[in-house]
Amino acid sequence: MKKFDLRATKAAIEIPDGRIVLINWSRDDLDANRNVFRLDKNGKMIWQVSSEHDDDVSGPFATIRYENEKLLASRWIGLLYDINLETGFAVVIAETR
């Protein structure tokens, strides 16, 4: 996992036992397609998001939200993902455009 700068946080969501952060994808030290992280209560990184689309042109995640105990994230290309809170693996659940 690469280092990231919390000052580049675009959005943050408090969850039980920590928080989820969405990092501004334009940072040079970050894989653009993997810009969502789970941190524990002390700020230690638990995971960096991954998906089957990490190596293609799907682009960075643009939004995150936590509802009904699920972490949902969308990419600018119009895909909505359900991100597993334990592993950080993201699965496409819908097209949004």
C-alpha cells in the first residue's frame, strides 16, 4: 500500500471502529483507481480498496456513502460499488447512468 496524505481527503465517513476516507485522486503518490481507505480509531490503515477494475480505465472513486451498514462508492464512469468493510474489496452492484 502506498502512503497518502490525509490533507488530500475529499470525504470521510465515521463508521464503527474507525472511518473511511476518500482521497483526492489527483495525488501523485496514489493509485488513482484505489483512492478509498479504511482507518482504525488510531488512524492506522486497515485496507486500501481493490476491485476487479483496478488495472483498467475505470478511474478513481468519486463519492462514498455509508447506509444500512453498507459502504457504497461510485466511480465517475457511472458504476456503483458495494465495498466489503472487512476486506476493502469492491463489487459492482449497479450502473448509475
